[in-house]
Amino acid sequence: MDRIVVLDQGRIVEEGTHAELLDAGSHGLYGRLWQHQSGGFLV
């Protein structure tokens, strides 16, 4: 994917590539959701 847009309650809260959003780590919504979904096993 070239660009991901993260919505929270209808508002854009983050946007960027998968790698950019993961760089925000647990501070970003995308990073928290990715961590939850992958169970911490995928990087």
C-alpha cells in the first residue's frame, strides 16, 4: 500500500505508509492496532 489513512470516530488521526505508521510505535493508533492484531510476532 502506498498510503494508509487511519480514522478514529470519523476523523483522520494518522496517515502514511505502513512503515511510517509503525515508526510511531505504541504512541500511534495504527501501531497499537497492528501490535494487537499481530500479537507481537510480526515485524
